Amino acid sequence: MQFVWELNGKLKGDAEVEKLTLRALRVNYSLSPKEVADCLGIPQHTLLSYEEDSSEIPIQLANDLANYYDISLDSIFFGKNSDLKQKFKNKNNR
């Protein structure tokens, strides 16, 4: 599967990408928020909230998401998407 990378490293599957956001993972698997939330047993609004800011996500849920997407925790960006956007913007302005 070729990922459409989101906001980190270079876009469109470049090998320099370091981490994926929760939203990018869900979108790359063509899943709706409801599908993922139902599978994990959490409300959809909770998932959407963590897609915007995963800095306070419970470790068990983080592990469940990593297992669900079959990737390591190290491959997931945990934090505020606004922080990631700023980091990406700063990196491209150098």
C-alpha cells in the first residue's frame, strides 16, 4: 500500500517521512471515523478529537490503534496537528 503522507517529511510517499498522524492512517486505509471508532469501541467524537490532538491519548488506545493499523507506535505522530503543521512549515522555509 502506498501511503499519502500527511504533513511530515515530504508528501506523497517519500521515504524521508518519519511519522503519520492518526487521521493520515485512517484516510490511507479508506476508513471512516465511524468504522475505526466502532472497531476500537470508542465514540466517534473521541477518535476525531484524538486525530486533532493525540498528545493526551491513553497508552492502551495508542497501542490499540498501532495494532489496528499494523504499525509500530514509533511510526505514529502523537501531539497536536497544529504543532506538526508548524514544524512542517518551518522545515520547508529553510
